[in-house]
Amino acid sequence: MKELDVPPEVMLDNDAIEFVRFWVANNEDHVSLFIGAFDPPEDEPRMWGYIMADVAKHAVRGMMQDDPGRGTPEELMAQIEAGFFERLKQNPDLSGMLKGAN
């Protein structure tokens, strides 16, 4: 398994919270999520949107650092947005359950 490093700043914060882990194994998505962390609970969908947006921004920054000739930040973000909306339209067979749920 290829695991990413935890950022050093996170290791220095005893109150840090991990919200998502995402893997591809055997050509399938595998996800671990911290659901129920937001208060009030009705804010949770919007907050997950913020998390996904922040991940997209970091991905663009990382791609620019990896290869500045890859495109402009705006072009890369447009490609991420297109992939996001394309994937939302697909109907994958999702499985799994919330840990601790009945």
C-alpha cells in the first residue's frame, strides 16, 4: 500500500481532525469518512462541499508545482470541475456503512 505522509503541522496539533481517506484498490474506490463531526448537523453537506473544494484547490497547486506547463490554475480547476460533475452523474454501486451504524 502506498500511504501519504501526514503534514508536519497536523502532527503538532492535538486537536487535528481527519475527515477523509480515499484509496483505489482492485480498480474500486474505498473511502473512510468522518461523518457527524459538524455542528449543527444541517451544516454538514455544505461543509463537505468546502472540504472537496479545498482538496481541489490543493490538487491544482500541487499539479502546478509538479509541472507548471500543465496549464493555468483556471484551466486545471475547470478540468477538476468537469470531472466532478461527470462523476456525480454516474450511478456507481456504492457499498459500505457508517461505522457504528446498525
